[in-house]
Amino acid sequence: MRTNGRIWITAICAVMVLGAATPDWEVRYYQAKQLQEQGKYAEAERLYGEVVAGMPEKDSAAWERRVWNNLGAIRFAQGRLKEAEELFRKAAALEVSPAEARFRPDRAAAMGNLAVVLGLEGRFAEAESVQRQALALLEQEFGGQSPKLASGLLTLAELKRARGEYRYAEELNREVAARLERHSLDRSEAYARALNNLAATLAAQGRYDEVEVVARRALAVGTEHLGPGHSLVAVARAHVAEAAMMRGRAQESELLFHQAIRELEAARPAAPWALASTLNNLAQLYRSTGRFEEAEPLYRRALELWNQILGPDHPDVAKGLRNLGQLFAQQGKLRGAEKLFRQALGILERSVGTNHPEHAAVLGDLVRTLRVQGRRTEAEHVVKGYVAP
């Protein structure tokens, strides 16, 4: 599994201008937002509830949208994707009237967050449709070339990458990075994210010389401008580690992977999918150097995280199963490997279809495993037309 640079949820931040006349419910909103940013989710949820109870009817739609969205962001940070999806849907469903055009970005943020969750759940077509609607709202407000579209465009690029449309994703990531540079925003979180996403897309195409250059740039930008505890810094370091591994620098790669894992375990905002990918990639390193006993628990921990966060039918789960199956095959556990490859194929067929590049790769693994067992006729039948169990 490639290290994941992709998913970042947007909390809606109204401009804070407080004074003696500021109503109590609005003060509580900003207090809740501060608690949310500090990771004090239970206290934040309590205050958000007081906001909803105290707000006047005339202000309710705009502020409810903000509250539902931010509560969804809390659920997302806790890995509770179904609950996050429900809350983001509530926020996105609150339409913006012509008189409330200034709230289009808030609704677009909620729709973008919904698209993120749908993508993580493997519902890529629906996610892309929702994300394009969010981008249309932002274009109405800011114009098609505004840097304020960057986050939404990066989410679209990641959805394309997840579907195996690597060239499209690469071009879009490069376009966003160039747009941010033109607006002197090459020290921003969005710029670091664009570089990380580009590194992930290049890695998916096996272009590791380029991965390392881009990832080191992302690491430098993130470390200097976001701080060492930020998720994007850890993700960038994991990309550098993966590039070092694929370019034959095993010792350096191992050290970088361990550092990235420590950072991801403590990072804000939380990025559990990136932690799973990094654990998986460290396991890949151990497997490639014959350290099978160290690799297996890492593969299993990554799979547990992916199942917990993404559900059992996500392509990342399929990739994790494939990698564990390859480990079993190297150890001569051919029946166990075969079972894992078949499970992975079933997931891929249900989630992304048989035309995805990963499906062909897993199919090849299964065919080789059958042939090694002397089951050549069965292997030929698989080649001619595999049907998932």
C-alpha cells in the first residue's frame, strides 16, 4: 500500500469578532471550536449542543451547518465514519439561498468532507459527484482560478488516484501546487498537502526518484511552516522512507519509517489511515529483507486499522490482504496465501471493478500461487475469467 497523503477534513471556522453584545450561544460556538482543536472532543460536543439549543431561528441554518460539520469532523477524527457521514450529510443538505451567498463556502466545506468520507468508504463515484458539486459552489463564490479551490481540487485528485486514474490525479496535483505558488501560498498547509498527494500519485506509478524529490520538499515545507507535530510532516517523512526503501537504502528507510510511525501515533490532525499505510510499508521493508516474523504483526495491525476505519470492502483492505498473502507465499504457506488473494479480489471487484490496476496484480498473485501448487488447469481457468467467490 502506498503511503497515504490524501484525506484532510475541513472544520468550518466563522470569523471570531466577540464583544459585549455577542450572544452566549455564539461565544459557546467559539469555545467549542477551540476545545475541538485541542482534541477535547467530549467538552466540545457538549458546548456545540448548547449552541444548537440557544441559537435564534433566524440564524439557525448557517450556524447549524457549522455545528453539524464540526461534529462530523470530531467523529471523523475518532474513526467513526458512518456517524461522520450522517453529520456531514445534515450539514450539506442545508441549502444556501441567494440572500445567503456568503455561506456557500461553508456548505462546500461540508460537501467536501462528505466526499472525503465516501471516498474512504470506497464509494468513489458518489464521492466524486459530491466533490464536483462542492467545487461548483466555490467557483460561484470565488471564480475558477482562486486558490480557495485548492483543498477541494486536491480531494478530487485523491479520489481519481484511488480509482487508478493516476495521470489525471498527477496533473491535478501539479496544477494545484502551481496555483498556490502563483499566489505566494507555497508555505501553506494546502501546498504541503498538494506535494504529499503528488508523491503518493508518483509512488503508485513506481516513479520513486521523483517521489523522493517531491516528498523531501513536502517535508521541508511542513517542518518549517506547520511544525513537527503535524500529520502532513509525518506523511511526508513516510513518503521519503518509502522512496528510500524502493531505491535500496533499507537501513535509512527503516529509521524513517519508525520516526514517521511515532509522529503519526501522536499527530494532529489525526491520520489513522496514513498510520496504517506506514505500518504496512515498514512490513514490506521487513518482508523484502527476509525479516518475516517482524513483518507479519505489522501487516496485521495495518489491516486491523483499515478494517476499523474504512470497513471490510475498501481497496486499502484488499491491498493489505494481498501483502499479507505475499508474505505467506514466501514462507510456503500457499493455502493461506491463496485464501487471502481470493478475498482481496472479491473486495476489489465490489469496490473498484476488474479494470483497476490492483485487480490485475492480485489476479497474477493468485495464478502464480496455484501454479506453484501444481494446479495448472485451475490457474488457466482463473486467467480466462475469474469470478470472485
